[in-house]
Amino acid sequence: MIMILRVLLWIVPILLFPIEIGRAFEQTVPMIGKEFPISVRAGEEEEDPVAAWDGHHALIVWQSTRNGLRRVYGAQLTPAGERIQKEGFPVSSSASQQLFPMLAWGEKHYLVVWQDLRRRKNLEIFGRLIDAGGRPLDSGDIPIGVGAANRKHPVTAWNGENFLVVWTEESAGTGWDIVGARVTPGGKVLDPKGISISREKGDQTSPAVVWNGRDFVVVWMDGRLDQSKDIYGARVDRKGNLLDPAGISVASLPGEQGFPAVAWNGKHVIVVWVDRRDGAQYTLYGARIDSKGKALEPNGAPLSTTPRFHMFPDIACRNKECLVIWEEENGSKEKMTGIQDVVRDINGIRLKDSEKAFSSRAAEPLYPRTTFVSRSFGNHFAKVSTDGRRFLLVWKDYRSGLAASLGRWIEFPP
């Protein structure tokens, strides 16, 4: 009976307001849940949330300014949207500056990673294992990428055996490079000297990583060719071997291509990024990478070309379809608590894997969009994840003057 009612909720609007169905981007109306707080604390910044799923609950981590330091906190979320740890729990026992957390679920534990300033000389990469009950393991913090060089913006993925943690690392002579290390489910770092994924000239920054069922696929923002950035990638196998030492060119054009996000839909790796190839506003492009490391759409296909500023996309996939989200300027500026900032929306599209969907000749009407968050302040750094049925959107928001971490559920018809 419940399933019948859910189907009717989608069928009745379609009968009343016919829309074209069956195209690469299905123009069906998603069910958008009510906004809920992840962490909102008076007088403190609660920002940059990100979530992962263990099959029963989500673990959300974020950075908080409580107690005078930026530290990583976490809380579990039930499928009903209830936070189990109401105030969150500190992920690390170290009283150090901890920034930009990311996480992945393994077989029994989450691995949370972040950039850390505990030695007060340079940024390093640390991690912590969290069990399915939301408890940090007694083994403590894991030094994953440490030493004299600055390291920042870690990301991680799981392949069924180990985690791969990837970050950008400052190197003499080549600028910022892409480096990684595998971490076992027990917290042992298998590559203490790091895996050199890209040390080309110019800066390589903003990495993202996913497992494609065979290898890890890492993508990043690359400055090897000129001052503007391109999108490159590479595969790393289970043993930590780099399979594409020269890199995979995903998008290499005049004008900047940047801030890639990546997911696997069970068939292809999907890469999305913002793109300024036309020289005006940043728009949204995407491409597929097959299991052999071939970019199927050289330089990508347009996903959203509305002439407004697009930035910071993310993507999550379930059952060969994906939700792509990004923040987009809606054209107005307002003042709030003395800070002038753009007002932005968080928009998204439901993306299916087909030649038509990724055709470079596709027109904007093929891409019906939905606004999930309207008229909100600041850079949201929104992230999306899925429990296999619904999508969970989380973001930071400055509407009250200080950063708050918020979330909402998104569900598409079957």
C-alpha cells in the first residue's frame, strides 16, 4: 500500500501536467525533503559537511569552531533524518586546527581524513577510523601524509580491500602535485612515502577519487599546459601502481576547466567540472571514463550552459543514474552582517549514462534542472551522497551571519 501511494504521488502530477519522459535527462519532479540542521550553534562556525553511508546510517562530518579551534566533528544520521549524536562528537583527540574533512565507508569502519596543523609548521594529512556505531577507534589518529611539505585537500575512496587517500602536495620545482597512499581497514599506511600520481609542471590541485570496480580513478585540476587549468586523471591499481603516468586528458582547452567531482555508476566513471571555455561565465561540463582509462567524450559535453556563474559541482550515483549538483549565482547581491556576498542557489540534474546524454551537440532543453536550495548566502561547498534509494544533500549556509551545516533529502521516482 505504501509503495502504491508513493507511485501515485508521482503519477498524478504527470497526468495533470504532462511532461516529456524517457529522454537522457528525465524531466520528472523529484521529491525534495524539508531542510534540517546538521549542526547550527550560536556564535560558532559549523561548516563544510560531507556524508557517507554504511548501509544503515550516514556519518556526516564537518569542521566546527567550538572551543576556539577549527576541529572535525561527526554525527550519525538515521534514514529518517534523525541525528543520533545531537551535538556531534570530536573525530580527533588532538587539539589542533583541522580543516576540510572527507570520508569513505569501508567494510567495517569509516575512514575520515582532513588537513591538520598540529605541528604548527605545515599542513599534513591525518585520518581516523570510526566504527558503525559512530565511535572513533582507540587506535587514534593516523598520520597518512606527513613531513616538511605542505599537504592539503585530502579525499578518499574504498575498493573492498583498502582505502586510497589522495591529496595535493607542495613540491620544490613543480608546485603543487597529486600524491596518494593506501590505508588498510586496520589503519596501517601501506605507502608511507606516498604514491606520486602527478608531478607535472604547474600546479595540480583539487583532487577527487573513486573506485570503478577494477582500479581507483583519480581526477584533478591541472596546470601543466598553461596558466589556465585543465582536467586530467589517472588510474591506480589495487597494489598502488600508477597505470597512467602521463595522465588521462579529460578536458584540455583554452579557458579554465576546474573543480572536478567524480563518481562511478556501475559502468563508467562520470567526471563533472566547471568550465570557462567560452570566456564568459563558468558553466558545467561532464565526461565518461571507461575501465581502460579512455575519456569517451574528449573535452566533455555541456550539462548546464545557463549564462550564470556555476561552481563547486558534486555527483553521486545509484543504479546507473546520477545526481549532479552545483552552486549557481542567481544574479542578486545583498548585505548580511556586514559581509557582502553573492546570493547563490544549489541546482541539480538527474543524469543517465547514454551517448545522447553526453553528446556535445546536446541542447540545454535536454537538461531539466531542479533548484534544491534557493537564495542562500556564500560558497556552499555542497556535497551529495546516496543510500542507494535517496540522495542526501548537505551544505554550509551563511543566512544567519555565521556558517551553519544543513541538509535535505532528495528522491526521484523509480
